[in-house]
Amino acid sequence: MRHLLSFTLCVAMLPAGTTSAEPAAEAERFSLWVDPYRGEPVPHEAVLADLAGVRVVYLGERHRLVRHHAMQAQIIANLAARGRPLVVGLEQLEADQQPALDRFNAGELDFEQLAEATDWARRWGNYEHYHPILYAARKAGAPVIALNAQAETIRQVARGGGIAELAPELRAQLPEEMMLDDEPYGRLLGIYMHVHLAATPERLRPMIEAQIARDEHMADVLARFLQSPEGKDRMAVVICGVGHVSYGLGMPDRVRRRLDDVSERVVVFSESGDVESTPEEQAVSRPISITHEQLRVMGRPIGDYLHITTP
């Protein structure tokens, strides 16, 4: 497979893009759910029935694909219709923006007022795509929580020599205990991050630690909420880039470390050739090849369910 990856893994290094190759004739395309453990297609209702039985559902997206966000909003609505009290966790907002989100959750702000209060347009390029997700959460009575670390802190990890080189005030923004020595995840990130021209042998380790720091922060925020009085009876639906949840590594691994008995499902939506790199991304990237031999060492499928759309 020849990839020019869509930079889902390394938002810390580049701002979220704003372009997408959303097909004009979406209705003419064919989609289905696949259970990779059984190697079989599965009905939508069967997927929902299984998802409704776990504590955390991760919906791994390509950030710029509108159809991914439409599916995420639909899944939130479908799970709420099954009577599950929900909380929706967003990678796309940073944890220090939670006060504004709380006002949105209380109905005091609409979507555009939330965007203005959080400077969302500057900090996440395609923030408008998350409108249906937030209103699906509001209709479901589900609070929305901001999971991400501050972008400036993650960027400093990537560019400044890793976690150990952070200034004390920046290190204090991240969880005290972080699993940086993660051989399977580090190997996977090393494969994917090679797309970046900046991923030289000297720079690769700090870039990997930046991704891990983001995963640890998001896992910590989510676990704390699920253990709180407000969250203890809720099921979490996490909206995040697929790179944070592929193969159950990244964020899911770190939530499991904090919540021993947590049950989960990872859902991955296919890209199907629909992501176009921006000129800015192309200027700092290289084409790479990723083989089945490199990925088979993960020893597990990329997710529990795949939603596949034909190119």
C-alpha cells in the first residue's frame, strides 16, 4: 500500500486541515459494516446492539471527512435511543476549554457561541464539521467533555526533546504517570510518522512522546469523568482520530490502565481515498509504503468494527 497519510496521528505538528475530497455522488457509493474478528459483514443493528453493551466506544475518524462525522452523530443518536445514558468525549477541544463546554451543555451557548468562546476556528480548522455531533449529544442529554491537552504543550514535547525536557509548568499540565515505554505502540507510530520529513532519527522519539502525551491526557480526563458521580453511570462515546485508537493501542490502552474492568469497542471508518493532503502538508511530507508484514506484528485487527465505503 502506498500512502500519503492524512496526518491524523500528528496534529501536534500541524494544524488541523480544512480540505476534504468528499464525493459529490455519495448516494451512489456502497457501504457496509465488517466484523474483522469473524471476517464477515454485519448488520447495523447488530453493531449497535454490541456497542450498547460496553462502557466506552471509540469512533476513530479521519478528521476532515464529513461522512465520518455524520456516522458518529448517528451512532450517538442510536445509542441514546437504546436508553443508554451517554457522555461524549471530544479530542477536538482542549480540557481547559471545559467551562465553555459546560455552558453549551447547560444550553447557555449555541454552537457558534461555543466556537467563539473557545477560539475553536483557530485551534481546529474544520470545527464546523462537529456541529451535528454536539447537537446529537445535546438531544441525547449527554454532556460533552473536552479531552485534549493544550496544543502548545504537545507541540513543545515534539519539538523540544520529549517529555523529560518540558519546563515544570508545562509538565504539570500532563498526567503525573505516563507509559512512555510502549514498544508495540512506539513501533506502530514509528511506521506511520515516517511520512513526516521532520521524522529524522533524532526527532522521531520526541514526536512519538508527543502522541503518547496526548493519549495519556485524553485517557486521564475520560477516566476521571467516568469515575466521578456525574459519570459513573454513563457510557462514553469518544470522538477522536483513528491514530489514537487503532489496534486498541494509544488511548484505549491507557484508559484500561486506569479503569481495570472497563469494556470497550473500537470503531474505524474507512478513508476510501477521500482525504486530500493540503499543499502545506505535501510540502513537509514524503510518500511511504506500509506492508502487511509491518502491520501483522500488531497481532490484532485495527478495530472491533469497520465501516467500509467503496471509493
